Amino acid sequence: MKYYKLECASLPDKLYNKSTDVKEWLALATTANGKFPPSSLNKVVSVERDVELDRIIGISLYMLGNVFPFVLPLLVVASFVSDVGMLLLKLVLLYWGSMMAVTYFYALHHFRKKYNRPPELSDTDIKDNQYLSTERNNQKYMSMKYVWPESIHKPALDDQPSIFCVIPHGVAPFGITAYPVWSKLFNDRLCHWTCAPIILKLPLISTYMRKVGYIPAKAKHISDTLMKKEDNVGIVLDGVAGMFQNDDEVAYIKQRKGIIKIALRAGVPIVPVYGFGHTKLYNILVDPFGILRTISVKLDVSVCPFFGRWGWFLGPPHRVAVCVCLGEPVQCPKIAEPTQAEIDLYHSRLLKAYEDLFEQHKEAYGWGDKKLKFA
């Protein structure tokens, strides 16, 4: 089997735009017959200083933005109760304000000019919006690369929309944020990623996420995107549960069968995707009784503290290479009302596809001793 690899981090900036023909990207892909050499997919490449600074501050700001709407009211109440509460409120506001200042008065202007981006996101052109400078910098900071088999090499997926199912989630599945890859490299259909509905209700972040194509992780929204819009859909299949790992890689997808039912009703292929490195970007602090883990999984929102580079709470991730590997697609026939037996059958095929995918590339990522377990 022939495999392709595209080093997104090394893609020339002049080619990173909507107007570039996908053939120019594919011309830069390297190939391997069988497996890539051991530890060849986990190389961390050097990054420009301005890009590194932007991601150190920008990702920290993003992480804080996810919890800010919940934490700020508590801090305001605490500030009326004690001097410590007031001090904490001032410190958090200072921390947030300083990062906002650097972002708005330096980073946004600097990288718009560097990448020749418009000053505002479009209200209509989602594909162009996906070429965000922040996400471009993610690719460089995390030395992102994409690997796929010949069976899905363009034009194999041109005739119908596809579902890209990614595991593991980790603290944040940064491997999905090279949004143009999913909307360009495998077919020319816009890819809409899904997220917890609560995220699309948060101020500021929700506006940005909708403008790059995010939809709620609900069956109706996914089905409408596939069958009415005929666009691709991307989903992180294990959700927040995928944050919690041990020495081996654990995929919490034994009971995640809803996407199979959706795929069968739409008659579209499911492409298994494994984000090598997702679980190593942050260190998660979990209580010994698993209470925070249980609450996080139930709410589908993490309440576990996590630490990144230099032990920074809610800070930038460790500089780990993220290698996003795609596997053999699970071809789902169109069945208006699939039975449970049919759902179970194609779910088992998906699990096997993940297992094969992990075994195919684990040595090339330097994880030859690891196993993928399902839970």
C-alpha cells in the first residue's frame, strides 16, 4: 500500500490560500510504499520566533476564553466576600487583559500582513475563513503533518461527502485545526467540524467558530450537512473522554455508535483519523477518585485542570509534533432505517480500521511499544 505525507508546517506561506490549486499541495507530498521509517513522523521542526510568541499567547488566551464565562461570575462574587477574592479577580483580569492587548495590538495586524489575510472574517465565504493566521501558526508550532493511504488520495473521495472521525481528543484536538486540509486535500467540499453545543453559545469564541464552519455535534445538524448541503463533516469521536489516557493510548469509542447510524442513513464513507501526539500536548491533573473525570464526561466539558509548556496552567501546549494519520475508509451503504445489527457491524469495522491505522504508523511516530485500547 502506498502512503502520502504532507508537511503542513513546511508548506510555503504563499501556497496557503484558497486560490492555490490542490495539485500544488499534492506536488509537495512525499510517499512511502508500506510504512514510513521509524520515528520519522515525530520530528519537531524549528519555528519562527513571531509564530512561537503568537501561539504561546494566543493559545493561552483561547484556553482562558473557554472557561472565562464560567469563572468570571464566581470571581466577581468572591471579590465581594474577601480580599483574596478581589486579588484573584484583579490578577485574572490583568492576565487576560495583557494577552488581549498583545493579540489585538500586535499579533492580529502582524500576521494579517504576513499571510495577506483580510482584516475581518467573511460572513459568507467559510472556505476562505478557514485559512486563519492563528491556525496556520498552530501547524508550525506543532510541526503538523498529514498522512493518508492511496485509497483516499484525490480524486477517490470526490463523488460524495465524507465523515472524518478523529481520535483521540486529548485536551484539545489541535490536529483538526488545519481546516483547509479537510476542505481541499481529499475533495473540494467544505468540511464542517462539530463541537459541543455549549461552545457555540459562548461569547466571542462562538462567532469565530461558526465563521470557520463549526456545527453542533447533534444528529440533525450532521445529517443536514451531509445530505442537504452535501458537505464533509468532521467529528472528534471520543469527545472529552479522550482527554484521559494511561501508558497506552485509549479510545473511548466502544459505545459511540450514533455516527454509524448517521453515516448509514446518508450512505457516506467514514474515514478513521488518528491524531498522534494529541495526548502528549498537555499534562492533566486528575483526582484519585475519578470524580472530575466523571463530571467532565457527563457534561462533555472538561473541569480537570491541565498544564502545558513550562507547567503553565491553561497555557500553550508542549512543543510536540502532531501527526494526523488517515486510514482506510469504512464504506457505508445507504440504509434509510438501519437495524441495530447493521449499526453494530459497521461500528466493528470502524474499530478494526482504527486498530489497523494505529499499528500501521505507530513505529513511524516513535511509539512502537504502545497499543491502542478501546473503552
